[in-house]
Amino acid sequence: MTGGGRGGASRVAIPEDSLFGPENLPYGVFAPAAGGYRVGARLGDTVLDLAALLDDPIFFRADLNALLATGPTRWREVRDRVRELAETALPVHAQHPLHAVRMKLPIRIGDYVDFYASIDHATNLGRLFRPDTEPLLPNWRHLPVGYHGRAGTVVVSDTPVVRPKGQRRTDSGATDFGPSRSLDIEAELGFVVGTGSVLGVPVTVDEFTEHVFGVGLVNDWSARDIQAWEYQPLGPFLGKSFTTSLSAWITPLDALADARVPLPTQTPAPLPYLRGSDDHGLDIDLTVRWNDEVVAHPPYARMYWSPAQMLAHLTANGASVRPGDLYASGTISGPAPDQRGSFIELSWGGTQPVTVGGEIRAFLADGDRVRITATAPGTAGRPIGLGEVGGLILPAR
Amino acid sequence: MTGGGRGGASRVAIPEDSLFGPENLPYGVFAPAAGGYRVGARLGDTVLDLAALLDDPIFFRADLNALLATGPTRWREVRDRVRELAETALPVHAQHPLHAVRMKLPIRIGDYVDFYASIDHATNLGRLFRPDTEPLLPNWRHLPVGYHGRAGTVVVSDTPVVRPKGQRRTDSGATDFGPSRSLDIEAELGFVVGTGSVLGVPVTVDEFTEHVFGVGLVNDWSARDIQAWEYQPLGPFLGKSFTTSLSAWITPLDALADARVPLPTQTPAPLPYLRGSDDHGLDIDLTVRWNDEVVAHPPYARMYWSPAQMLAHLTANGASVRPGDLYASGTISGPAPDQRGSFIELSWGGTQPVTVGGEIRAFLADGDRVRITATAPGTAGRPIGLGEVGGLILPAR
């Protein structure tokens, strides 16, 4: 279906300062003004219709799962082909302005796991919740702590977030039920599994790039009052499960080849099943905007556990992964106050409220908007963008 | 497609003492000796091929999800029609001996949640893990404590279970990685969601029967050594996620109409969102066999939180459910020693090993088999069976 067609052909115009040049090319699922959902790639401010450009039914779909399942050889072929096409004149009907398309959740998510891989975040939360004890629990430096979240309530960026109701313990020690009073964000990176694995067979650290397709931005909205009352002994549940937002665009790992950085020193040395020959972190800088005001710059390069270690741990017991599984890093926080990826940290448990747009805030108010963006070193010597994940808070129903 | 066909017609012969008479009729997904998977109903020791008997594409499928999504009116129509058919001569090609078919996981599971709804189990585990404190944590009587498990590793009954490896803390305080030394079971009931709900809109206690299709038996295999080291502060993860077994047959709620029993008194009274006008428990008796020896009779009627309360709590924050979601009760234990639904309780943390087949055991050995069955009062004045969930332990790989 390449070439020809309605309206002739042209090269895609890419703004000079674009974070979405041909070295980036994230994938998403879009619908043009007229027509159903299909797979696209972002180039500048244009969405390329891969269903129209490439002769493969995996793109005539409303999710990336068929592409994910093809595996790394095909991922690379597709990426190479789209980069070639990006240098040529393309049929006009296969190009859509970004502002004119609707985006949907790009993945049919199987299981969703959330980790807790930032030592600064884990330390901050330990200090806030258990002020009289060692902030890191004894297991934290030995394994990537994680838990399963709710896959069915992961939504695409810009889906409004209804303030959750829930049960909490009041200051008087009674319980009540009502709209959360401490609605928070968690700025995270999400890793999208492509190739599945077999039940009973772990995925090693060195097999990471055989199984993980790419990266999205995640906001794991959290109701701290609900979470605090429910989470013993089985972990977070309704304080998290109401909504998790994922960026519309998924950046392939190959676009992040030049963003690899050494991991921080891990002490004690991890057990062998958490070690690989070429493990690395990612130099991705996030920006958190609260009502258009920048409030934090969480640095992914500081994360203690690597994405490959998280996957190796997740599967160490033989648990299998499926194409479309999503695992997230947990809140990304750095050591500086303006590097904290959650409001409970930024406001230090509400005791040091933040001024946002002239208003004093500790947690989210109805009508607030949060937008998380990120950049990383690209392979063309300039930064690339990782899309964005945004949301507007609606009042409880 | 009813009537006629190859080989004439006959009535299904039902053994006199069968727990699977026409008042039961659980659903499953089966493949005959020649042919692909489709939906069937169990009658006596015969599987009725619903794809052959009923003219509806929802039965020409390898999962029950399309049937689940149709909702309670259609569920009842199908059940009534199959009961009518069970009284008539049926085409022989639509009848298959149970022993001659292969069964598969009956549901494409969306999210899997596990609760902790037995007060005897929660009390026992509190005494074992926190001997110096009040066994029930402060939140336990206020809300049904639960967490998300791994949906992608739920397998159908009789799938062998590979002993998981994992990281644990040794007696000396070091960590190591290896095959679990305390592999356990959890005998549970699982509730299968039929009709989905809308994100942001809770399902009330009184809407339970509009959303829940039926019941299966669950064995939530647990590696206690892995679990004990990993679970603070985010809850169980790899100690559970390696395998969860579900019965091949799902019993519709309508078959359990005469199994309804009053709930135990709940003190303090639950908050209004956990109260309904007609809430109830279920009088289902489980039997746990360890290498063919009966070791426990967990009584579901003793469960503190009702299935409807669990669903109302799960969705109270606006979290949506989808057709095929599964939530389980948590380990079912009664107050008597022989009513405990896990081996950590039966052996009291390994301190009171159990004699099984002449051998002393606290936890599962390679080659062990566990089989859980259950019965309930049926609507014809005799008990009905809830199928079974079994598994054989294979050595770690």
C-alpha cells in the first residue's frame, strides 16, 4: 500500500527542535478524524499510519500486542523500515497531524506489576511512615521489592481521574468512608513486555532486551489515606487500583541505546540471579508539572535496581510473562528536594505544603492537572522525548 | 444444530449418587478426542457439547468470557435450556465421557484479586507470625483485606506445579536463593465476574448477583519462606505468583441458591458501603486431600466477609471489573484443627508436623499431590459438587 493513493505524497516536516525525530519513533494506537484505531509511529508532530504504510496485519489493530509478540528481530525490521520511510515522500493519507487524532491505551495489558526501585523514594517514605526506625526495611537492598497492581484500570494519558472514595481511619481512631483527602501522584517509568516466556522458566538479567519492547511514562495515582489504613499485611490495594495512567506513546528500547548509564553501586552485591554481564540504568530525566508549574525533576539515572533486574526478579520463581505485560519502576525520586516524584515527598507528608499557582497545596485538589514528561539522550546526539502522561482530577462521584 | 446428527440420540445416564445432576450443571471448556476447545456443561460423568447443542457462537470458544459478558438474563436462559435438554434424548455426538476430554483454563482472566476473609485463618497466621501481639491487625474487622495476584499464572486444575525458587533469609541472617523449603497450599473459593462495570462507579453489595457469574475452587500455592522475606511493605509477590490453580468447572450462582446461609455476626458493624439488604454466606464444605489422605475439611460457611462485600470493597474506589475477572476468598479455615485450609496452619508453622501416608510432613515434598473438592446443598434436596482442583508437585528446575 506504499506510495500513490489519495492526495499525492510529501516528506514529513519535522520542527527543528523536535524531540521526535527519526531516531525516536515511538509507537502508539490512534484513530484519525475518520476511521478506526490502528498502529502509528510519531515523527515530529505527525502520526504515521503504519497500517497504510506497511503491509502487515499487526498494524491493523487497536493495540500493539501483535507487534509486541513478534519479537526483537521483527521489532528491529519494522523500526529500520519506518526510519527509511521517514526519509522519503510518504502518501499524504498516511500522515496525520498529532492534534487531529485520538489516542487510546496502546497495550492490552496482561499483568501490571509496580516496583519500588528508587532508594531515595523508599528512604523518604520510610522516614515519613516509620520515623523511629531505620528507613529502609531489611529486604530492600537484597531484592527489588514489588507487587501486582490492577491491570484493568490502567488508562491512557489524559483520561480524567475521578477522585476515589475509600475507607480510612480518622484522627479520632474511628473509620469513615469518603473522597480521599490525600490524592497523590507517583512519577514512574513503565516497561512493556514484548516476547512472552514459559511458565517455570525464569528470564535472566541478560535476556532483558529479548523480552522487553520499550518504555512508557506512568503516573500511579495514589490515595495516601486509603493506602495507609488498608495496606497491612497484604500491601497497597484500593489506594492504588482506582486509576493508573500510561503515556500514549511507547518508546522502543533501541531508541534509548545512548541513554544507557552504569547502575549505582549496589551494596551488598546482589545474589547471582540478579547479576548480568552488561546491566545498566537509563539516563532519563522526568519533569513533573502541577497546573503547568514545574514542581520536580526526578532523575531515572539514580534508580537503584535496573529494569533487567526487576524482570529477572519478577520471573525468578518461574512466573511467566506475556506480550503486553507492564511493569513500572515505582516512584522516581532523587536526593534533592526538587527531585521527588510524589507529592507526599515534596510536601513531606503534608507538613511542608507546596505553593502552586499562588495556592498552598500538599495533595491534589479537584480541577488540578498533572503532566509528566521526560527526555533522554538520543542516538543522533540530541535529546529525544518520551511522550507525556497527563491527567485532570475530577470530583468524587 | 440440535437433534439428528451422527450416531442417533440418547438420554444422558446419570449415576444415582452423582453430585452433578441437572440441578448443578457447571460450565467448562473442553476438547473432545478429535476437535478443538469449546464450551461444555457437566451432567453426571458426561460433558455436554454446548457448541453442538445450542445455536450461539458464544459456545464456539476456548473460554467462557463471551458467555460471562452476556449478563444474568442470558445466563438464566442458557441454564434453563440446558436443563430442558438434560431431560431429553440428545445427539450422541454432543455427549462426551468426562474421562475422554481435555479440559483447559475456563476463563481468560483479567485481574485476579485474593482476599483474606476467614477470621480463623487470619487469626492463626497472626499468632504464627506475630506471637506477641493481637493476632488480628486493626483494619481486619473493618474491611475485607485483599491484594492483587498474578492473573497470567493461573492454571487449570491438574496442571503440574513446579516448585518455585526464590530468595529467602536463612537462619543465620544471610540471604540465599534456591528451591522453596516451605511450599504450601491455600484452599479457597474463587468468584468469577461476568458482567463488567464502569470505571468510577462502584458495584454495591446488592448488585452482586448482577455481576458475579459463578464459583470455582482455587488452590493458591504459596512458598512461605519466599513470602516471609519479601512481603514488607508491599505484600506477597513471588511467594504466590508462580502458580495458582483453578478448577476446570465453574458452578453458576443459581446452582447455589439453597446453599445461602446467614453471615457470622460482624462486629463492629460494617460501614454502609459494605452492607446490603439480602447479603449472605455460602454453606460449602471443602475437603483437602494430601496424597489421597484427607487432612482438612474447611467450612466456607464460617467466612467472615461475604462474596458480595468483597466485590463491593474491591470496587468502592471506582475500580472497574471486567468479564473474566477472578477474586478469591483467601484461605478457608474453621476454628477446629482439622478445618485449616493451609499446611502452615495444619502443622502450626512446621512445629507440629502432620503424618501423611506414614510420612512426617510440614510442607509439600516433590511428588506430592493435593486435591481439593467441595460440596454444597443443591436445589434438588441433595448435595451438589463444585468440581475439584488438583496438582502434583514437580521438582524445582
